[in-house]
Amino acid sequence: MQHRAVDAPERSRFEIFELSGSPEGSESPGDETLAGFAEYHLSEGEIAFLHTEIDPRFEGRGLAGALARAALDSARERGLAVLPYCPFIRGWIGKHPEYTELVPPGRRARFGLA
């Protein structure tokens, strides 16, 4: 299955959808189902990730990691400092050190990323 991650600023969260293809020969674009989200609080120059949740029906498909990557890539593109209060986002950054630079150096120890 394919997925699509998007920023939904009106809900202060990134969302990930699982896409199901259209039946062969159909003109329908297919369906998408909300599989999870990562809530955030945006303030001047910073994005604080608060909570990440994946619907149990979609667990084990790598969607949480894809969601974290999309959210953190967006923060990088927008030049935002990342505050990973969410345990999942914090742990994901810990496993992907190329994203540690997004957390301000003076705050990394607070998140166990020093």
C-alpha cells in the first residue's frame, strides 16, 4: 500500500493516509484512509511535537516512521527548530541522528539527544 503525509495546519497536526488504488479499469482515483497523525504546536521559529498516534489497524506498516520523516523534513524545509516532546518523535530522532541538528543544541540534553 502507498501512503500520503500532509500538514493539516487547521488541526495543528501532520496526517498520514493509506491509499488504496482504484480497481483495474476504473476511472476512480481510489480511496484514502486516515491512518494516523502527529500533533504539534507552532510558535515563532519552533515546532513542538506533542503526540503521535497510528490507528491500530495500520500498525506495523512503517507509517509512523514515514509520518515522522515527513513532519521533520517539513520542519527542516521551513527552517523551524524542533522540540520533540512526543516520545515517538524523540525516539525516532534518536535512531536517525541526521535529524538531531533540528533540535536546538542547548535543548538536546533535555530530550536525551546530547
